[in-house]
Amino acid sequence: MLEVHGVFKRYATPQGPLAVLQGVDLHLAQGSSLALMGESGSGKSTLLHLIAGLDKVDRGSIRMGNQRLEQMNEGQLANWRRTEIGLVFQQYNLIGSLRVEDNLAFQARLAGRHDLRWQAHLVARLGLGDLLERYPEQLSGGQQQRVALGRALASRPRLLLADEPTGSLDEHTSDEVLDLLLELLDDSPSSLLMVTHSPRVAARLAEKVLLHGGRLVDAGQR
Amino acid sequence: MDVLRETLRALLSHWRQHPVQFFSVLTGLWLATSLLTGVQALNSQARESYARASQLIGGEPQASLSAPNGATFSQGMFVDLRRAGWPVSPVLQARLQLKGHEDLRLQLMGIEPLSLPSGSALAGQHLDMAQMVDFVGPPGRTWIAPSTLQALGLREGAQPQSLNGQTLPPLRGQVDMAPGVLLVDIGVAQQVLGLPAQVSRLLLSRDFAATEPRLPAELAGQLQLKRSGEENNLARLTESFHLNLDALGFLSFVVGLFIVHAAIGLALEQRRGLFRTLRACGVSVRRLVFCLSLELGGLALLGGMAGVVSGYLLASLLLPDVAASLRGLYGAEVAGQLSLSPLWWFSGLGLSLLGALLAGANSLLRAAQLPLLALANPQAWHQAHARWLLRQAWVAAVAAVIGLIALLWGDSLACGFVLMAALLIGAALSLPVLLDAVLNRLVRRSWSVLGQWFLADCRQQLPALSLALMALLLALAANIGAGSMTAGFRQTFSDWLEQRLTAELYVNPQNPAQATELQQWLPEQHLSAVLPSWQVAVSLQGWPADLYGVIDHPAYREHWPLLEALGEHPWDQLVAHDTVMLSEQLARRLKLRLGDHLSIPTPQGAWSPQLIGIYADYGNPKGHLLVNAEHLLRYWPQLTPSRFNLRIDPAQIPALLTALQTRFALDDSRIVDQARLKGWSTQVFERTFSATAALNSLTLGVAGVALFISLLTQSQSRLGQLAPLWALGVTRRQLMLLNLGQTWLLALLTLVVALPLGLALAWCLDTVINVQAFGWRLPLRVFPLQLVELMGLAMLATLLASAWPLFKLYRTQPADLLRSFAHED
């Protein structure tokens, strides 16, 4: 479903251009899950941002179905993020001025896909029933990440992109969040691409790849 | 010393990284100091001029003898009194115009230095014999203030000519001379002014006046004794004018301090981690606070220096209009150029330091109380927000109570200002509470997801923007209030002028003999009406006033509206009984009501007419009394008319003017036509309020700057709040428009609160401040067009304030937004 072909990306730095990605090829089937691993500065987040339409490739293509990201303008990319993608960040990035209930529904309402039943299901599965009236700053890290997860899944995206979703959490909470994520994926048609540098986390996904020297090295399937 | 140096280096590095905040603090201090010191410079210059004028002939306080109507009188009376053993000294004083300088208003004062009361000083100097000979002997001297010399564009030694061709003695600059006054020997003055053998007043020593000597019988009624302090009441008369300027300057100071407070508060928030690091590395609380104070002091000095310089420039720009207003309203001459003492400069810097301390005290306290081990993250905004709103609401309530007490029980100008301050402060502090309540209600009812975010995020921005919005509220309310008062005053004043100034010509005779001649000649000229009036200067409970005697004529019934009257026919009562009418401000000052009796000192003892009418007398700082002429002349039988109001067919005016000028040698200063008088009155009015209008506009500008700096300061932190929305599919253009909409919504809501606040302020100004300061009450008038214009101006100011931060947001690259999502891996 997700096809990444020959993607190059470089950034300008005071010391000269820095080539982060040098011809990345990636394929992710519908409903599957993939762990993207690599050392610090290997470009994992860069690749994720390119797939999310937050940044543009220098060369290559990223497509999902008949949509090609490199040909989209800003408005189309925004639409892409609204309707096709669910994003989960390491630092949660919830909207501080909205209550939990409104955060959960935010992206789904933006995409015009607000389904109260599906949201109720997510609330129940994520254990957020008692937290709906609170604001993000009143929650613990684990709770905030569960809300972020719920927000990302509420719009039933085709592709869920998670950038180190458990990176800020302790081990126990990390396992909890990951369990919930994988359970919920079973209930939805979304595919999952997760950036992680934890082999333990990567081991729970269907596939894993390693980013090294700006290129992907197949780290094997489970 | 190393610790101090390193701590300062660490603290100052913040400003290098955040130049916008540095600029904000400096700008706030600069603006605050600039406007207040500018106003203080104006007031200080004026008060110094009053002091010089009152000390022109100073030293021992003196008394004086003058004609009851203030006109000149024969030098023969001086001779008669000297022969009778009175140690009098003559003074002649009148307006003077010089050739080539007709636009400059000058006073020529002639004295006789040899006969001055002992201990008298001239312009701050006690003359020795050589100086006296130099002054009176040929060619003589004309003493002049250096500022007046400069205004004339002349040098020392020059000998300008009057309009009638008379040459003045060589000019000599004297530092302590009052501005606009030329001092010469009395003989020279009589010649130059064309008033041979005439005198304005006779000076007496205090000691002699204290013996309460009786005037010789032939002079009783022709001269009246005035003690020192009764004549020169400039400081007292102008006190209200200067207080109002002070109030405006103070308002601007407070608005400017809002900017400083916001910027310093933000700097504290952003350096929390730095403070904890410094503390953890061994910097004590005391040393940290000391360094922060040094930093604040340095900023205050920089901002203060800029503020004092621009305050001086501002005062220089406004001084001509202020001087013209004071001259027109009070007859006070103020030097046209600023000459300020070093104390003024230092006090300006002191103000800046004080302002910085006031604005930064809270931040210094919080820095001192910062716990060492707590996390560097700020408290949850929601809880802090609720606590902050509650605190604001409480303080606003206290301010409201203080205002209510001042309104119900206050009876002074100071109480009036307390009322206004309480109203403004209470409203300003209530603003965030009101805005939060409105936004909260709207959030619950919003229908779209972005609409919901729009309002919720607006609410979250309130603490960061509240100070700027408060400043905007105060500036808008001040503009509405002062604008409504000024426009209402203009309309009231204009209507009043139309009613009162009905005579086509006003003629002022040069002397009593001419007045008698005119009194016989004018009725023969076939005019519609000749309305003579007699005038006596009196002092009532220390207030200077003019007592006018008028004849009974339908013109007064038809064209002299009364604010209050006793009975149905007050003008008939004025003729038939021992009655008097007063101006509104005099009635208030003397605390008199209709039916009360007033005690007027006369040469024949106290006169107690009954008060039967009160009328408006806008713009007159002195008291004004009206009695029937026959009653007046019973007490001052030697009086002659001081003015003739003439009703005449306009087509006949040129012929009459020619006849008056030919037969009586009356120049333009003695014959005034209605149009010129109305024009002059209106001009004085406009110039009086031009300074107010300028300061109002500047205050609105300061508020706009406050908003701009608040938006710019928080634009960096906004990125972290907006990036998630962008990531979720909202475009940058949408974000920019939403942000603009938020700023406009907050400004619009502030405007909605400012409207009733401004009208309440206008009511305060009309019914409390004006009454306490000037003695007259104005009706509250609302001018919708003016309000619409101000609304437009406010929205434009908001757009300009938010333009740059929005443009920055629009131009933000995805890479910058992505940085919000960055983490260590």
C-alpha cells in the first residue's frame, strides 16, 4: 500500500549540505506493521516526516494508492495528513487548550469522519473514561500518550505513523501503550509504521528495517 | 566578584538570544518615561514662568493701589499721595506690539526704581546705585528675558520700535526676567505706550499697608487697596489645567509599564531553567536577585535616557500650543522655549528606575522564591489560569469599592482622580475575567472543530496577552472619554457663544474720560442698542472675580441663558432688588445656592445682595458676577463704563469703525467685532485641547505597541502550540488567518468593554473632574460617528500590531515547525 522509491533528502547546514537519506526504498502492505530502526541521526524521523507530508523529498517518490506526495502542493499535503495519516509523537503534542474529549475527536472532526461509536470504543479500550473532562497538562505521560493514540486512530487513517511513541515512557507504561496500540490496530484497517530504537518494541511488529548510511537495510521479519 | 561577573554574563546572554524581549523592555520604559517626563517638562516650564512673573518686583511682599475697574489713572494721584506721606511707587503696565513682530504678545512694564518699597528686588536682583543710574539715565535700559530676546530674533543692545514709532532703550537680557515682559523706566513706558501721565497701579510696602491707612477723601472710591497674593493667582488658577496634563501623563506611564511587566515576566519564565542551574552551581538567592536587579537597573537607565530625550522633544513640540492655551485662558505668559534644570533630567531617569522596579518587582520576587528542586516545567496552565482570574477579580472588586466611596463621599479634585483611577483599574483588571467568561461560553457552543480550537486557544492566550489588552482598554476608554468630553465641550461652548455673543461690536474705552464721552456720543449714532457695562475687580474668599454692572435691557433676557434662577422673573428682580447673579464656577467655589446672600467688599463696607441666578461662563478661570448698574454705582460712584456692547446693522459697521477710530483714536485692540471674538475664543479652545488630543493619540499608539510586542514576544512559543495543528492537516495560511482572527476577536471584545467604560469616564470628566477643576458642569453627549472612527482606528492598530508576527508565522518553513517535534534520537 505504501510505496517509497529512491527517496533522497538533504539539509543545508553551516558546514555544508548534509545528506540524510540517500535512496530509500520501502514497501508497507495494507494492514501490516513495520518498525523503522537505526542509530541516532540516521534519518528515521526524517523519513517519517516525509511520509507524513510534513516535509518534501528532494528526489524520489512516496505514494499510497494513486496518490503521490511529491506532486502535492501544501493544501493537498494538509489534506493528506488530515484524511490519510494518523500521527503519534514521542512528546504527545496534544492541544493544551482543549480537554481530553475534544483532543480525541480533533482530527476525526477535521477529516469529517467523527464517529461517536468508534470514539466511545477507543475511549473504553484506552481507559480514558474518567479523564475526558481533564486538560492534557493534568495527565501523566502514559495517559497523554493514550490520548494521542486515540486521536490518531479516531479518524480511521489508512496509515498510522508513530515516532518513538514510547520513548518518553517507563518500561511498564511503554508495554501498556504498545499493547493497546497493537490491539487497536487489529480493530482498524490502519497500517502502522513506527520509528523505534528499541529491539524489544521492534520485535512485536510484523516487519523491521534498519536505516543506515541513508539507506535501508532489511533487518528481517518476525 | 567572579561569581557576580559570571552570573551577570549568564543572565545577559538571554537578551542576546531574545532580542525581541530586550527591545520590548526598552520600548516600554522609553515610552512610559517619555510621555510622563514630557508632561512634567511642560508643567515645570509653566510653573517656573509663573514664579518669575510673580517675582518680577519681588523681595518684600507688597500691597498696591489700583483703580476698581483695573484701568489706568492719572499720575497726579501718585503725586497727591506722596505729598500726603504715602510711600507709593508708580507702575505702568500695558500690552505692546513691536514693528516687525506684531504677532508676539508682549507686556511693557514701566517702574520708578528710586521710589520702590525698601527691600524690593527687580527680576531677582537688588540694584545698586550704578545699576539704577544705568537703568534710568540716558539712554536707559530695556530689561528682557533671554528667551524673549531669542523669540524676537534680536541681540542685546538692539532698540526695537513700537507700532506708533517710539524707540525703546537698548535691550539687556536678564536671566530672571519673566517671559514676554519688557521692563523700562516709567517715563519711557508712558511715552512708548502713548499714555502720558498715566499709571496702572501704585506699590506700597507691606508694613505701611498693614497700618490700614485711609485714603484721602478726594481719592476714596477712585483707588482700592490690594494686598499681595491677591493679584497674582496664576499658580492657583492654572492648577487644574496642569493637574489634567499630569493625569494624562501618568496614564501613559502606566500603559508603558504594562509592556515592561509583560516582557520581564516572559523573560523570567524562559530563564527558569537557567536560574535553577545557577542556583545548583552555587549562586545564592541573594546574589541572583542582586544580579537581576542590576540587570533591570541597566535596562531602566538605557530606556530612561531615551525616554528623557524624547520627552524633551515632545514637550518642545507641544509647548507652543500649551503656552497659547495658558495665555488665552489665564493670561499667563510662558516662555516659548524649554529651559529645564538638571534636576528634571535626573528625575526622568529616576522615574524610569522606579517604573522598572514596579514592573519587575513581581518577577524578582518569583525568582527569589523559585524552588531549587522542582521540575523546570511551568504549572498546568489551567489551574494557574483559574487562580490568576480569581486574583484579578478580587482586586477589581476592591478597586470598585474604592471608586464607589470616592463617588459617594469625595468632594475634591483628588477624589475625582481617585474615582477615575479606580474605575480604570477595576475595569482593566476585570477585562481578562470577562473575556475568559465570554470565550468559555462561546467554546461550549461552537459548532466546528477549528472554531472550537479557535476559541479555546484564544482563552489559553489570555494570560500572555492580558496586559496588552488592558493597555488597549485603558487607551481606548481614555480616547472615548476625553474625546466625548472635548466634543461635548466644543458643542456646548459653541452653542453658548452663539447665545451670548450677540453684539456686533465690543468697544473698550482707553480711560474714564473717554468712557464718559462715549457714553454720550454712542446713543446719537442710531444704533439698535448700546449696552454699557461697568466692571470692578473684587476678591471673594481669596478668589479673584470681576463684578459687572449692566443696564436693564431685553438683550440680556433673550441672550443670557441662566442655568438656575430663583423665581419666574430673575431679570426683573435684578433691577428691582438687591440681587446678584453668579457664574457657575464662582457659585461652586463659594458653595452658594440660590437664595443665599453673598458678601462683596466695597469702599463703603460689605454689600450683601441675594443670589437669584446662576449662568454658564465657560473658559473663565476668574469669578464673574452680574448686578444691575445702578446698584453697582451706589457703591462705586466714580466708576465709568469699561465696555460698550453695540447692536448695529452689519452694513453700518465700517462707518462706525471709522468714526470711532477718527474721533477717539481707538485702535483694533479696543474695538472687537463678534466674528473676531468668536474666532479667538474658538482658537483658544482648540489649542487648549490640542495637547490633550496629542497625548490621547500617543497613549493609543503606546497601547498598540504594547499589543505588538506581546504578540511578537509570544510568537516563538506559539510555534509549539500551532505545530500540532499543522501536523494534523491545517495549512499555514489557515493558521495565519485563525491567529489574526483571534487577535481581532480579543481586540473587538476589548473594544466592546471600552465603549461603556469610556462613556463612564466621560461622565466622570463632565460631572466630577470638570466641576472640581474648573467649576462648570458639562452635559454628557455621545457622538456615534466619533465612536465608529475610534473603533476603526483600534482595529487598524490591532492589524498593524499583529501584521509582523503573522507574516513571520506565514513565512515559517516546515523545517521550523518540524523542530517542535524533534527529540534527542
